[in-house]
Amino acid sequence: MSAPDSSFLAPPAGSQVRAVHDEFHGDLLEVSMGPHHPSTHGVFRMIVTLDGETIVKLKPVFGYLHRNHEKLGENTSYLASMPYTDRLDYLNSMTNNWAYALAVERLAGLAVPARAEYLRVILAELTRLLNHSCLAGFLLQDCGCSGTPLMYAFREREKILDLFESLSGSRMMCNFQRFGGCRVDPSADWLAGVQQLTDGYGAFLDEFEALLTGNEIFMARTQGVGRLAAPLAISAGVTGPVLRASGVAHDLRKVDGYGAYPQFDFRVPLGDHGDTYDRYMVRILEMRESIQILRQALARLPDGPIMDPKAKLRGFRPKAGEAYGRIEGPKGEIGFYLISDGSPNPYRYRVRPPSFINLTILEDLCLGHTVADAVIILGSVDIVLGEVDR
Amino acid sequence: METVEQIRDRLLARFPGATVEVRSNPSPSGQHSLLLGAATAREIAQFLRDDPALRLDQCSNVTGVDWPEKEVVETTKTTVPDPAGGPAKVVEQKSRRLEPGCLEVVYHLYSIALRHGPLVLRLRTGNRTDQVTLPSLTPVWRACEFQEREVFDLFGVRFEGHPDLRRILMWDGFQDHPMRRDYVEPDDYEWEPTPHGAVLAKAKRHYPAPAPAAKP
């Protein structure tokens, strides 16, 4: 056999064409990933400077969904902001509602009945299951595991959303919490549905983990990628599972002990290396703890009212002052800072968005890795652009 | 955690000449704050982070508050004796005073190591127009990086010593600061295919109708 003819690869005689690798040798290349890149989970842009395929600089650009949520909050009454908080992190409307209700309760000094506190815990833990399942699905999707894990996660998410819909009337924009309690009391059927979901969720996690957690390709893609050291994580204000994956024992459910959480027995999973795999693993383990909390809450749900009888919804005017309330949302510490001047609208309404602040360390995580790794690092930080841009 | 008064006393002993005032909060939340002078704010922040009794290692929340100029009406009562020897008259005098406005930056500090907080710090600019520079606390807590950029973007506070002070939510060419109380939104940003009501009124203001043509 004769050697294959490769003469067509050679540049035409006398031309100035050079091979590409000669042309760009040693140069840095700036690539704009997004705002319509499918891996960025929304309209998010990363300006990445590359040396070969290695990232040497990364600047996140966002604000494409900015609607000045805080100004809207200052121009409406306290209660009218409640449905707006659903739209911040549209996966976790229940915890957004709770954080806002908690801040207003601190501001006005309202008490919450025991049944409402338990309902809040049940709904927050369902939200955590929903968020972490979706995150695991999206992360696997980002790794190139197209479709299947995400659809498995969405199947479970749909069951939780059905419960939310039957309770609050809306799948994602629940608008459920009120200052001093909750909006509707669930029926016995609904509680039985939650019990059924709780009993079945462990089996789903087992199945999910059997397919993915020990998967060699997944481990090769994520272990050692995007390491976050604990001192940097604390200094940068990183919260939630991303902080705990770096080995910092900081969970507001334990630290602040808000709501009914001190009455439950659960553990806080911590990571060891702070890499992408640990961030995945911490979330899986957190879901298992959430199931434990749900079991206890359903078994011990007290009877009684779901609203503080002194709470006033219409014409609500807290006295002048300010308050900052925070809870452990699925993505991290979500807080609301309110200043009241005694009028029906807050003078200042500020959202402390966890995914916005967690993005501070995105560049540090990605430096030295490849573009393909930047995609999964962003996936493991877990952002929702509705909350980043506000 | 120590009370704000105790922290203030310790700070004043450690930093003689610094301005540290306690701002009390009448709300049931009881989160009182410390108002710091801009000159020593960064050293004080560093001290709060490193002090073994406080160790406020997490700066959770950074935000701005706009306090525009406001007119304060003060009523003073003076007693004027009656020259004729009758009962003294009480004369009320109303005086109007313009209280200067400022931009305020609020920091909520917590300690992850010692599990306490919040300590609320406040910094104030000189006014709302030309003296809007404050020291950046990003060198002390990295968490301030994006949040101070947001305060710069939406309130117009300039942070001295910030590594990358650019707009973050609005686009780079944008001029105003939308979170200020006196911000007026442009009247042509809303577009509707079939405009009605408020949108139509706005559009009329922005694109005034041409003058009627003179009759031939």
C-alpha cells in the first residue's frame, strides 16, 4: 500500500498561510461564554481569558435580568412584597417567603404558632430536596451526562411541586408564608402525601447514587476540580453547601436555631476537600438529613392555629426601626434587611442573595482549570439568575 | 457577644481620636449599630475581624441606604412677659431647618468561629453629591467585593481601595443611580405594542405631539 496522499494539507506554493498553532503561539485568547450559553443556567456571561485551554482570568458579567427588585419592595406594602420574593430564586419560593416573613417578624416582634413553625420546616425541607435534586441533575447535565439524571431529578421534583400546588395553588410561585404564620392549613390527605413522598425519597436517592456517586467518569471530572479553601470561603461570605463542602461547620439551622429546628435531631454533613465532588456529595447527604427532619416533623406536627391572632395583614405598619433576618436556604444564607419609618411601605428593603455572593469566588475556583471544568464548577456553585440579578 | 456599648468603649480605648457612635434601634429586633467615622473605618474593621473576643470573620450583608435632605420644622416656645403686668404670654416660633442628606453603607458582621452576631456597622458619606467617597472594606472581607460594587452601582458611593469598582447590575454606560430616593425613571423605557394608560401618557411627555400645521 502506498502512503496516503497528504499534499492537499500543504499550503499552496507562494502563499503566506501558516499553521494556526504558529499564529497564536503564546497568545492569550479572550472568550465570551454566554449570555446565551446553555451551560450558564440562564442569562449569565463569563469573560474567560485562556492560555491554550487553561483559564488565567475569569470575569462574571450579569445583570441581564435586573429589575431592581429592592426598589419594587420599597414602593409596595410589606405584604405585597411577599409574592415578589417568590420570583427571586424561583426554585425555592418557600424558603424565600420564610426568610422575608422572619425578617418582618423580627422587625415587628410577632410570634409564630407552633404548628406554623412545623409547617415552615416541612416546606423548607421539601424545598431543599427539590433544589438539591435539581442541582445534582443539572451538574450531571453539565458534565455531559445528557438528559437521564436530570429527568430522574425532575421526576421527583414534579412530585414535590404537585404537593406545593395542592397546598398553595401554585407550583413554583407559592406565596405561602405570612407575617406571624402561614396562609393555609394543610389537610390530612396532603400530610399523607408528604409522608408518602418522604418514605419513597430514600429509594430515589439510593438509585441516583448507585448510578452516579461511584461513577468513574463523574469522579474523574469532579474530584480535585475547583477547590475552595476554608479561609477564603469564610472571608468571601460563601454560605450554604458550598461553604460546608470546604469543611466549615456552619449551618444556620444549628447556629441560629430559628423556627422549630432546635427540636429536631439531624446532622450537618461536611466536605473534606472543597472540590466539586464534595459539593455534590454534601448536597446528597443533606437530602438524607432532610428526610430525617421531615419524618420527625410529620410525626410530631402539633395541632393549633397557623396564624398569630394578633398578626395584622392589611394595613400592617411596623414601628420605626430596622431588622435583619436570615435563614439557611438551600443555596445558602438568604437574608432580608428592612428599615421601617412607620409607614405602610418599608423605607429600605434589601435582599441578601446567596447565589450572588457565592459568585464572588467563581474566578478563584476556575483559575488553572479548563473551560470544560469552568462549566461544572459553575454548576456546582448553584446559582439562579433570578436571584443574582434581582 | 459584648453589647455595642462595650464594643464602642473598647474601640475608643484602642483607637483614640476615632469616631464611634452607637445608633440605637427601637425595633424589637434589638440590632443596634455602630456608626464609624470614615477615616479609621478600615483599621477598626480589621480589629473587629482579628480581635480574639469578637472574631467577626464573616461579613454577611453589605448594603446602602439613601437619606435625602429633609426639612425639619422645629417649634420653640418662649414666654414673653406682658409689659402691662398681666399674665406672661407663650409665643410659639416655628423655624425650618434643612437637615443635610447622606448616603449610608451598612455592614452586617457575624462570627462563624464563635457563632455570634450580628454587629451592624454604618458608614456615612459627607453629602449625596460630591463627597461620596468611603473606604472600601474589601481588603478586610472579600465578601464586600461584589456587594460594594452593587452599592456603587445603585447608590453611587465611591469605595476607595476597592480592587475593581465597576457597575455590576446596570450596564457600563448607565449614568444615574437607581436606588436613590430621588431617582426619576426615564419616561421612554417602557414599550408596549398597544400602549394605553400610564404608558401612553409617558410616551406623550417624551415625544410631544407636533404643533398643528398652520391653516392655508
